[in-house]
Amino acid sequence: MEEHGQRRGLLIVLEGVDGAGKTTQADAIEAWVRASGRDVVRSREPTQGVYGQRLRRSMLEGRLEPEEELELFLNDRREHVEQVIAPALEAGAVVVLDRYYFSTVAYQGARGFDCDELMARNEAFAPAPDLLLILDLEPEQGIGRVRARSDQPPDTFEIPDKLRRSRAIFLQLGARLPYAEVIDAGRGCEAVREEILGHVRALTLNSPAA
């Protein structure tokens, strides 16, 4: 991985299909970390940058060719790492991300890309998280939650059969990565939050503020 300076902060990533509750749980993590006296930087992918905006448009207007879409994700992430993630970690902040390169692996992997190659291409420049929280949810339940909170249909990334393949990849990542925790997101929000904050507490206790 490219060097960006000494890493003094912590990187916490939330992953999972739409409707799993990532944003809600990221709010809880942010509030808890701030209350503990540490600086927090919140962000998400795709970003609001040029590459991220093109990706968001593709979700609404129709998919790009697979390789073009992948390159946009990688370029968006490089910019995100350089401008947001790496500086915040070097400053000692706790960075909380709603999606990261594991989404690229899961979703592009479901489209036929080799997952190991996708991991390698991302790990070449993107720092690995200290804690990866995979919020696991049945795809149909996730789609139902999205529809319940909006009159807009789930984006074109969220198709049930593809979601099942993506979910399987997320679970494979959860089983193989030492910093990953798989969370049953089908439970009530409070139960999910308590389990997640337990992992966050353990991480921060083992890594005092810089």
C-alpha cells in the first residue's frame, strides 16, 4: 500500500446491502466516539466528488459498462483516501465510513470480477480498516426497508439475485478477514447498536487517543 505518513487514528467501516442500517449505526458510533473525547470524521462512498457523482447518476440512469464502473470506483476511492481518509488518520481521528472497498469487491464480484484481484487492486492504495462491521441482512428484507422509507425504488445495484451473490461475498470476507465482525442486522436497531458499540469500545480501549 502507498505510504501516506504515520497512522495514528482508527478506521471503522460499515458494510452491507441497502437497508441494513449502516447510516443509523454510523450515527451511533460517531456519537459514542465523540462522547469519549476523540475526534471523529464521517464519510461515505461513493463520495460527492466528480467520480462519485458519476457513479450516483449511473445508479439512477442505468449501469455503466463493468470495467468503466470499476475504474470510477477506484478513482473515487483514491481521491477519498488522499483528501479525507489518510489525513484524518494521520491527525489521530477516528474515521467512520459508510461503505468502502469491500462494497466494490462484493458488488463487482457479483458481476463476475475476480474478488481476490479486486481486493489486491484496492489494497494497493487504500488503508485497511481497524474494524470492519458487516451488517448482514436477507436481501428481500433490505429492499423492503428501503421501499418503506422512500417512494423511490431501490437503485439498480440492489437487484435480489445479485444481492444474494453480493451478500455471499460479504459473508466470505467476514469469515476470512481478521478485523471483520459479521452483525445480524435483521434484529431490532437497539440490539444491533449494542453489539456494534461493544466492538467499538474494545477497539478504542486497545488504542488510546494519540
